[in-house]
Amino acid sequence: MNYFSSNFKLGILGGGQLGKMLLYNTRKFDIYTCVLEANPEAPCKTACDEFHVGDLMDYDAVYNFGKQVDVLTFEIENVNVDALEALEKKGIKVYPSSKNLRTIQNKGAQKLFYRDHDIPTSDFTRFAYLSEIEDTIDNGGLEFPFVWKAAQFGYDGNGVKLVRQLSDLEGLPKGECIAEDLINFKNELAVIVARNEAGDIKTYPVVEMEFHPEANQVEYVICPARIDKKIAEKAQSVALKVSESFNHVGLLAVEMFQTNDDEILVNEVAPRPHNSGHQTIEASYTSQFEQHIRAILNLPLGRTDNKVGGVMVNLVGAEGYNGNVVYQNIETIMNMEGVTPHIYGKKQTRPFRKMGHVTIVNEDLNEARRVAEEVKKVIKVISD
């Protein structure tokens, strides 16, 4: 099929920043794009060929949109899977598949998938209701501390909480959830795996992630991870096993823990471009966004190795600020060598909302990390 400068239509479910960065590459290749998004002022609006307003969880909205395109992908997991399944039966190619998305959407089903496929992960218990956790604690079947996760609709640190005592459960959603063993770990790592329909597969270098202690969001992504070569090889191997088990098409970001005993445990996956791969735009031969397009269109996969060491800093809304966004001191960081800001196009800021990211590249990774810390201190996402 001719994708370039043709009548081919690529559909993207979700109009946020990940979709916007996908569109950088569809524009480069002159691929016609259609986006479905509930927010009429979403970042993708200015970059796609067609922008449709609709609820991603609404069956009819997703199905009617999907019928108009040749290949359908998504930049967020919270979409109506029944509609995707119906579109696949109609002959529309959906990548990653509705089957994989259905498993990944539910944290409990995802953890069971790892267990069934002998993929190393932390021990866990599934609960239909939050109240069942309290009953299990009372009966001695669950001990503090543990990690509570909502089974569905969690993102950017939402839907996850460390529970050290019974009172920590107060105010949490009452529905389906899981309780995971709290893992003592050295590092949080991630590997992005790319696979096309022909079965060609490539992995990006292992990255190291540093999280904000309050927001539970990634603050820094460091690539390559500052870990022993054997640990990196083990992480790559586990990620490839996860990819093989899902038999996915597109990108699969595999988040992992490196335990104190140097075991690799899978935390969770994302079947799309991911925060752990933003540095690939400047630091890699092929960005994760271009790679996703190549994979879902069954094109040859690009090189995944680094041109240079890279560190990514998330730009999130500062605490205490709500309203029209202002990027304070952005000119200062733009004056720093090897620093590239990416602004997502969200006009309104609020505490911890992802508003952009900054990539720092340097042949000396430690210097890149030092500059990243300086960037983090200098630029502030506030309101006017």
C-alpha cells in the first residue's frame, strides 16, 4: 500500500501530546491523519489533517470514526475496546490489537498475563472491591506495606498509592483493584520494543527513570541507564519475552524494577509511545514516534541505538498555580548547550499536569544529568 502523498488515512485515537509528536512524523512522510479526541482544543488539533471531537470511551464515536480510516492506532489506553474489536472484524487494521489492549487496560488482567506466561513480576492479589482489602487485612491475608492500584483508568501516577496503614485506604475508589507486594529496588528501568506486522523486532537501549516522590511521575529519564552491562542485557531479554508473549505490533514500553538482588521484575507495560522514550527525538537515530509509525504500517524499522547520551526532564505544572500557562525562564534554558524544550500546547496549567518536556544531550551522560538538574531548577511552569 502507498502511504505517502496518497488517499491512505491513518486514524489516531487521542489528541494529547503523544499524538502531537506522532504527527510530527506523519507530516514528515506526508501521511494523511485523522484524530478523534474529546477535548476540542487538544494539542493534536493544529497538526492533523482531520480533527474529530468525540468521547474515546463511547462505542459509536470510536466505531464511526474508525470506519473512515485504513489503519487505526491510539496514544492513550482508555478507549472503547469493544468498538476496536468490531472494527477489526470489519477489516480495519488496529495496532496494537484490541485483544492486547483489553488485557493491558486492566491491571489485574495484565498481572495475570505475566503470571501465565512466566514473566517475572511482583506478587499480587486481585480484589473486586476496595472493601475486600480491609477484610483480607483483618483475616491476616495481606500485610502492610503494599501498593494499591486501581484496576483501570490510572495514569501519570493517578490510581497508585503506597499503603502503610489502614487509614491510607480512605478516599480511594471503591471498585476493582490490586494489591502488590512492595518491592525493594535499586532502579526503575524501561525498555521500548518495536515490532512490525512482518515480525521484525528492535529494542531501544535500557533507560533509567527517576520519579517525583509526591506525584509518582517520572522526573528524569536517563539513557542509557547507568547499570551493569549484564543487568541491561537481562532487562532487554525480559522485555523481548514480554513482547513475544503479547505478539504485538507497534511499540511496547516495558517498565521494570531492578531489585536489590539484581532480579528484573516487570511492573507494567504501555502499548504506545511512552514517557520513557521522549529523549529518542534528539538522542536516537530513530525517534520512538517515527518508529511507531514504521511499525504499525509494516515499514522497515529504523535504528534504535543512541547518537549521544540523553536525559529527559518532564515539565509539569508547579504546585499552587492554575490558569493560563507561563513558562518562566524558558529563554534561560534555551541558552544552555544541548538543551531542547518541547511544549505540548496545553493552554491551562494545574499542579503536576504534564505541560512539556526538555531533552538534554551530551557525550558525557553525567554532564547531561547535571544540566538536567539545573534545567529543573530554572524553568517553572506557572500561570499568569
